[in-house]
Amino acid sequence: MKVIELNEKTRDNILEDLLKRSPNSYSEYEETVNGIINDVRNNKDEALFRYTLKFDGFDLGTDNIKVTEEEIKEAFESVDDDIIKVIEDSAANIRNFHKKQLRNTWIETKDDGSILGQRITPIACSGVYVPGGKAAYPSSVLMNIIPAKVAGVERIIMTTPPGKDGKISPGTLVAARIAGADEIYKAGGAQAIAAMAFGTESIPKVDKITGPGNIFVALAKKACFGYVSIDSIAGPSEILVIADESANPRYVASDLLSQAEHDEMASAILITTSKDLADAVIKEIDAFVPDLKRSEIIRKSLDNYGYVLLAKDIDEAVETANAIASEHLEILTKDPFDVMTRVKNAGAIFLGEYSSEPLGDYFAGPNHILPTNGTARFFSPLSVDDFIKKTSLISYSRSGLEKVHGEIEAFAKYEGLTAHANSIAVRFE
């Protein structure tokens, strides 16, 4: 990891370096992705089956694209009962947290008889993309499906790439059933995103697509946005830890490594006011890494995007954290709640030494689908709100409109829209 004294210049350099990881920086793949999307849009199942054979090595067809009840039963039989119980407990926590996000339709009446309101309705059909192979994470299945279910989405479909044998990861199928997926299809990559965005003979068109994926999936979601809603264009995972001299260096090191193992492009950053802590954390990291399963990925991640930033005080640390706007932010200081009140930009905040980031990944309940690459400045975690629509309600009586019709007509005429003005005026001829 690179040890850097914080100042305005070094902070700007780090921000520029981190932004290079954004999917928006991979334009060289866009032509390939757009070609796949157009092919699936025009040729539907035929193109989808062709790409699945090419990229996944499985001969997909109308008779085997949809996951059967028998396959789901086999998955439950092959997953250890203790793990199934953990998935069920995690799902319950996620469900309970997201239920608190539910909004209600409201209506306001006025003395003149006018009525204003907002009607809340769920989207009709939601699509969830789930990576396959080594990147099969049942926890993400729960995080994508459960908020949609809580919102009241009637039809939730899931796509995930099959192995060469046509099988889907058992943990993925178990989590999908526990979370409440209605249909599961064997399709992956940009072709699966296109299938959900435009529909094929086998896969229905959805209203929204959520879920993580590789650069081709991210670019496909970006290209299909507008034809369908999406959650976000997710970049590599990231963690930022604000710590002072009171922090346990072993805890800090282990938490930084928990994200570095995701991806060679993942970012792990420590901002600390203590040089002694910084030295101790680096020493702990060096001791941990050789014993970790994904040590090669971790080393490349830390070499490329691992930083220890030395701040003169907590105010400078918080200012830098707000500029970086990290996906995950841990605060390991004497008074983490005081520091938290000054943080404006973060996907999720973890307070205190027993609130390690994996708690949020797996079990606590808040969603782990979070804004990355600095987008926490204007985006929020995936939530029930992502699966509802708000419709405005307007009803005026004659007396209510009569009081304001002159103002409306004047405003319309000022904009040069005389037909708008006339639409109001004819009611009082």
C-alpha cells in the first residue's frame, strides 16, 4: 500500500486515480456490447442461445432455459442445512429492514374542494442479474430480490449464466427461492441484460434490471437504460476506513483486506491521524495476506488502489472521505458517532470496532448494493424506493380553479404557449 501525506494535491491525484476504475472508462468494449444488444433485440432467443454456447459453452434452448422445480430441489439437497439456515436468517433481517422503507399513498384536501396527492404503486416486473462461476454470491441474490418483493412487485425474474453442464450454483438457487424469485433463467452476460431489456420468446421484458456483473454487464445496463430502468452502473468494490490512535490495527487491516479480495480493481483506503497506527496496520496486512485464499488478487488490488493517507486531524480525514465518497466507510475512532455526523457522502457507514463491513454484506439488513466510484455524492443504496412509482394526483373544483386561473393563463402566455392558456380560459368564458 502507498503511504501518502494528505494535502489538496495528493487528494486530487488519488481521486483521479480512483475514477479510472469507473465503467465509463472502458469505452473500447462498448462497440462489442452494443453489437450483442442489437443482435438479441432483433433475433431474440436465437441470438441468446448462440451467445450462451459461445461464451458459456452450454447448448441453451427453449427446453432447458428455465430452471425447473426439480433443479431447485436438488440445490436445497446439496447445500448444507446450516448454510440454508444462515441464508434464511439473513433474508429475515433484510426483509425487516426494508419493510421500514415502505411509503404510503397520501391525499390532501383543501377547503375550496381541490385535492392533491401522491399514489404509490410497485413496478410490474423486475429483473435481477446474478453473476455465475466464481462470482456467484447468494447474498447479492437476497439483496436484489427482497426489496422488490417488499415493494410489492408482482413478477420477479432472475437470469444467471449456466456452467458448461447447464447447472446453476446451488447457493444461488437456494437464495433465489428463499428471497422469492418467481422465475429463473439460464442466461448471462450482456446478452442476458438485452433479453430482459427487450424481451425474447423465452425471457419476458422487465421494467427494471438490478444486480452486479462484469464490465460487459455494466456496459450493457448502461446501454439499455432508457428502454428499461436500472439500479446503477456499478464499479469495483471499495472501502475507506477513518481511524485514530485508538483503533485496533489488526481490525483495521482485516477490514481493508475484506474488500481488496473482491477484485484487482478494488480499492482499500485508510485515512488516519496516527503514523504509529499506519505502520502497525501495514505490518498486520503483510502478516495476513500470505494465508488468505485470494492473496494474489489482494496484492494487485493493494498495489494498484491501496492507500494509507496521513491526515493532520479528523477534520481533514472527514473532508477527504467526503471527497472520495466511498461505497463502504468504517469509522474506528474514540467517538465514531461524532465523526459520523460530519460525513455527508458514503454508501454505507459502519460505526465502531464490532461493525466490520462484512456484517453489512451478509447479515445486518441494510442493502449491500451501494453506489461506487464517488457516486455516493448523489446516489443511494438499493431500496424499496427503486421498485415503486410515484404518481401525482390533482383534482380542482371550479371555485378552486377560478381563484388562480388568471395567474395560470399569464404564466402560459409568458412562455408563449397560448393553447395552454386557452385550455384554462375556456372554462370561464
